[in-house]
Amino acid sequence: MVLARPVGTASEKTTGDTGSTGAAGEAREVGPPRDPRGAALRLALMAVPLAFFGIFFAYPVAAIVTRGLRTDGRWRFGRIPEVVSDPAVVDVLWFTAWQAAASTALTLLIALPGAYVFARFAFPGKGLLRAVVTVPFVLPTVVVGSAFLALLGRGGLLDELWGVRLDTSVWAILLAHVFFNYAVVVRTVGGLWAQLDPRQEEAARMLGASRLSAWRRVTLPALAPAVAAAALMVFLFTFTSFGVVQILGGPHYATLEVAIYRETAQLLDLPTAAVLSLVQFAAVGGVLALHAWTVRRREGALRLVDPARTARRPQGPAQWALLGSVLAVAALLILTPLAVLVERSLNGPDGYGFDSYRALQSAADSGGTFFVAPLEAVGNSLRYAAVATVIALVVGGLAAAALTRRAGRLVRGFDALLMLPLGTSAVTVGFGFLIALDEPPLDLRASWMLVPLAQALVGVPFVVRTMLPVLRAVDHRLREAAAVLGASPLRVWREVDLPLVGRALAVAAGFAFAVSLGEFGATVFISRPDHPTLPVAVARFLGRAGELSYGQAMALSTILMLVCAASLVALERIRTDRSGEF
Amino acid sequence: MALLRCDGVSVRFGRHDALDAVDLAVAEHETVCVLGPSGSGKSTLLRVVAGLQRADAGRVWLADRDQTGVPAHRRGVGLMFQDHQLFPQRDVGGNVAFGLRMRRTGRTETERTVAELLDLVGLPGAQRRAVDSLSGGEQQRVALARALAPRPRLLMLDEPLGQLDRGLRERLVVELRELFGRLGTTVLAVTHDQGEAFALADRVVVMDRGRIAQSGTPLEVWQRPVSEFVARFLGFDNVVGATVRDGVAETPWGRLPVPPGTRPGACRLLVRPAGVRLTGPREGLECTVAARTFRGDHVALVLRPSDSDAPRLEASCALRDAPGTGERVGAAFEAAEVVVLERDG
């Protein structure tokens, strides 16, 4: 067999090759059978995720919107055009859209060469580097904000060296966004690029195409949907950016999400916040629909090969130069902010030392910001994130299992629905939790479960996106083979699916853990003052004046970064063949 | 007693009939081979019997039990998939033992059975090998051992030797036939390769577009294909329209002898290549040799009749008698090799 197909790649689609008898008529016959029992099973599997999203997402969001738009028992939809045409709101909308577009363009510009290098070149330390560039993506936005503040802000590295400050300019936000999303492009585009068979290009060249034209006519069309999907993902993340803009934007710059936060938490103007939430909801819905469409196209008929076989050492000065410049950009863009963060955390008023870290150990040293020693936030965060991971795995795993079988429009809609929490205002969700889940039978306001539930909401999309491609790549006939050998449906899942997706499950768990750890927008509302999480504690320190507070913020950020990085490096060791969608 | 009986089984995919009212019976210890081209519905038939595909109409009976609503894992039949579908995450032993584990067979018995089966298929001691380290032929043998392990009452094989090279295939067919005879297994196999079907089967069932075109022993099917479809599928191309009168058929090739008792009237006739005898150019039908193909023990000839309205004719002859391309020869016909075909629907 010339094209040795790695286990679990898209080339083994259930309805794909059927070997020598692959005529159109019979290819259809080997597809998964559709029978009513299957539909019932799918519905049963979907019940838990549907209930989860209904209670902990739709209900709180609806509650907030209702609270804002309904007064004295009447709907006030007139508020919508009123708010949307307010010049201040128009400014926010405009800024949100253009900074997201600019961030996306900048990210693509900087990360696409990186995607190529990671896909096609083999060089020592590649695995470690891939883990390192992914660290920012799972870093809490608050940490990213503080890192860039430490680099570009008042008293930051550039300020000290050359007197340059960028924290008041939009560049700080854009650069932080590139830093944050570099890995999205490298992993999504590079992951597919590495699996494209280079012989396709060679075949085009044998037919007389130049190197450039072969790339343009063969590789680019195969890659385009992945680039589009990555771009839309980056757009989504930057459009809804909160922590980064909250910290770096100062009073001048606000995204919709930041505006929602200000209206809700500071100005207590719920009607405006509700309208803004709806606007964001609509925009995100549009982006997600576009994303779902590109992803579906990407799952089309591509002949994929084992990524390990397509990479080779760079040849010639041009390729070495490309590798060198990509590594330099990665070092400058990714490593510098992280290094500065660590440096600032160690650099106290009395020179270098662990003063900031020591101060974290008692509540008194935190200057009255906390009821408890800030270091306890580490324990809180780990506990919450662990519970959130379990919830996300159960909910996301069931959803992925239900979505494995390709089916009609309804299921595809469910697929897109699962992505919504990624783009919906976390602030709205968090505040919605407080408003909606405060009366029996669901009085959770005083319960610690509230935080992991909100965090799981963000984790679920990652679990689904990581598991689904792998589950779908499992050849359906393997399940049939097990059934014919006497395995019941449940047993089939345990014996065939689970072992094949075990690694993907671990990766999903890691992602869910990291994003839960870093969740800020919702947690800031619902975490109790005596049980702060790490990102909340960092934000509180940053909100206070004083050098010690700043140092403690940096110290906590460093701790948070190290925890995230550790879970990511562990992930890199169990990477699946398919890198999923992220 | 028929172990397997299909009564009017139909399956539709959209507007396409994959199976159209198929009736089929397989007796205990019998090996039946379903033969047909791609898309004739033969794999669908196996999937219906296995319980992997619901029939839109008709019933499947196993040992006189109606299987409607019985899920695949409770039917107790074995199915060897076309491309084996070995579980990649398990080693050879784990694959073969799978069906036994599903039946909660004890550990020692499982190990003994696995070892026996691996001996039987010619891979002794291969338990710990990874399945992706196996060659195509070895995977084939493991898949067979896996399907046999739970002692299914009916073993079904989907293109059992489809992806193997010719030499291996011919050897394995003989081995399989001998093995099934020894074990007394009831087998239902599907293939598109007539050589495989004839070598393996007690009875051959030819399928055409979801329907059974002919059923009989390999010899019956080979000697007396009932329809033009079956004849052409078996590789016979000497088929012409004819009118039978007084024990002789009028054809574009001239007057052909027909077997005694042939009904008069219009029909289609098959002349097997062996029934075309070469003579001198002035005797029989005058032809030119258009092509000759060396087939090892004989030479296949394509003859172009001088009368340009007559279709080309295939003949076979021994190597030393074979005329060269472009030579002019005569063709005579033997009644024993002339078959009257049913009209195809």
C-alpha cells in the first residue's frame, strides 16, 4: 500500500474508500445505518448537554436580557435602536469591529509563515517550541494583559530602556491579540498543512506547473478553508476580547465586552448592557455560522497523510532564513512578554528577590484587598478548574458522541450552538448566573459550584472541538465489526471508541482545564470574595495602586502562567494525530 | 434444514433498489458464494443478514427464527469485512479473542482457542504482534481467525480475498475450502471474482442490480448461464440474436446447431469459445484473426467475420495450432457448446 494511512485520519471517512468495489452505489451502502434506535440514542445522549446549556447558558442570558428590556411587565424594544444609535455606543461598536479585523490580519500575517515552518520543517526542539507558542492561547487574558503592561506600559521594559510607552496606544492591544492567537493559526492551519501530501504538489510540477503555481493551484485551495476557519476563530476571540482590553485599553478603548462590563458592574445600567449583549450575540452568531460553514468545507475530501512523513530539514539558505526569522519572531513576540512578566514579579523595591511571592502568603500583606492569603487563590483555582474540567468532559463528551454520526440540519445546529459560549459575553453569563440562579429550585448563588459551572461553559466547546474530529475519523465499520462479534452498543463504545479517542480525551481535558483556570469575565462576578481565583486576584491587585500590589499581580500571573504551561507541556506529550480545531 | 433463509428481502437507498425481493436459502454446512459486479447489492445482502442494515421489506430467518428486530450483536453470525477492520489498538491475540470476551468465555479457554485458531490459519504464536505490522495476507488470516473464534453458526465473508495478490489468493481459496470442509462451517461469501466463487462454493448465486439472476452449482452456472447478463459477467462475449427453426438457429454467423428440444422462435444464443472450431478458410464462417492473447495453456482469439454485419467472435485454441494475427481462417460451431439464453428483463 503506497499511501499508508495513519489510524484515525480523515482519509478514512466512514463513507470513503471501499476498495475495489467503491462504485457510487456501494460506497453509500457502507455508511452508518440510520435506524430509529440510533436517533433515540442520539437524543438521549444530547439530553444532558441540552439541559446543561439550557439551564446554565440560555436561561441566565435570557434572564439578563429580560431584566434589561422588560420593565413594569412590558417589553421595551424601543431601547434597542436608542442604545445602538448612541454615539458612544457607535464608537464602541466601530472600535470592536476594526480592532478585531486588524488583530486578525496582523495575526495571519505573522503566524502563517510560522504555520508553514511548523508543518514542513523538521528541527530540534520543535515539539517543545510548539508547546511554548501554545502557552499564550491558554493563558488567562488577565495575565496576557499584565505581561504586555509589564513590557509596554508605564515603568515597563520599553519605558525603562527607551522611554517608549505603548499602553495608551492601540498597538498594545493588537500585539497582545497576536500574542494570544498565534497558536490558533499555527495549530489550525499548520496542523492541516502538515497532513497535505507533498506529492500532490510534485504531481502538479511534473505536469508542468512552476513551484509557485503548483503551490497556488494545489496547496492553497486545500488550505484556504483552514485559513478561513482560523481567521474567523481569531476574529471571534478578539471581537469578544475582555481581559486584555480591560487592562491595556485604559479609559480610551473599550470593546463591546468591556462596555457591557462597565454598564453592568460600574454604571448599573442594565438596559444598555442588555442591548449590547444582544448586539454581541448577533455578531457572534454570524461569525459562528460562517465558521461552521468553512469547517464543513474543510472536512471535505482531502487526502491526508501522516504529518511525520511530510516534514524534513530545511534546505538551502532561503529555507534556513525563513526558519530563523520565524523562530526570532516567536522569541520576540511570545517569549519576551512572558520573560518580562517573570522578571517584574521578582523585581521588588529592594532589588531582585521573592518579596512579592512572600507577600502573597498572608492576607495582611495584600493591603486589605483580600480576606484571605492571596496564595489561597492558587488552591481555589486548581479545585474549581478540576471540577469544571470534569463537568466539561461529561457534557462535551456526550455532545461529541451524539454528534459523531453525521446527520441532518438539526444536529448541525446543535453543533454550532455548542460554540456559542465561546463568543457570548462572559460578563453577561456571569451576571446572569447571579440574577437567574438565585431562587429555588436552583438557588446556587451561595454555592461554590457556580464558579466551576460557569468555567465549564467555556471548556465544553474545546472538548467538543477536540473530540469530534477524532470520533468522526473512527471507521464506522470497526464498530460494526465489534457488533457482529457480539458487542452491545455500549460495549462497542467502550471497546472501540474509547481506546481510540483516549488520547484526544486527555488533550480535551487539558484544554478545558487551562481555559477554566484562566476564565475571568464570568468568574469575576460570581467568585466569592473569600474564595478568589487566580485571574480575579490578579485583576484586583492590578486595580490597586502601589508597587507591592503590582509586584504581587506579576507574581500571581507568573504562578498562573506556570500552571497553564505545565498542563500544556503535558498535553504536547499526548498530542493526537489530528490536532483538532484549535 | 436451511440455516439461513431470506424471504423477499428488499433494501432501498433513496430511489435506488439495492436489494429487490431477494429469496435465498443456505443449508447447514453449505458454502454459498454470491457473485456479482460492483453495486449489485451483494454486500448489502450480507449486512442485512448480519443485522447491520435494516431491510425495508422481507424477513431473515436463522435456524427458523425470525431475526426482525434482533440487533447485530445477538445474531450469532460472523462477518469478515472486506478490508478486515482489525482493531488497530489491539494486538493479534486481542483481536482474535474479542468475540470470546464478548461472550464472557473464561481466560484459559480463550487463550487456548486463540492459539488453536492462529495455528489453524497458519500464524502460530502471533498473539503479541501488532496488527499494523502484518502483511495483507496475514491480516486476512487474523480477520478469519477473529470471525471464527466465537464459533458463529453462519460465517459471512465480504470479498474475502479481494485485496490480495493473485498467487496468495489462489492458495488461500484452496486453504479456505479445505478449512470450511473440516470445520463443517456454514458459509455465505460474496465476491466479484468468478474464479474465487467457483473454487470456494458448493453453490453460486449470481446477482444483478439487487436481484438474483441465477443460482446453481459452479458447474451448472458455468455450463448453462441462464441470461445474457450472467453469460457476459462470466466473461462470455459470443452472444447473438437468433431465430430457431427446425433444430437450427439462424444467426449473423450463419446457421448454428442448437441443443435438441430447443423451442422455435427468436432468442439469444451463447456460443462458448471452446465451441468455436477453427477450420480452413473455405469451410465454415470466413473470418480474419483480429487479435490473439496468450493465456498460458491456450490462446484466446478474436475473429472478425468477413461479413461486416456479423459481430466479432471469440475462440480459443491450443498454442501450437494458433494462427497469427491477420490470417484468414474458417469457424465451425459445436452444438454442445451452444447455450440458449433467457431474455434479460
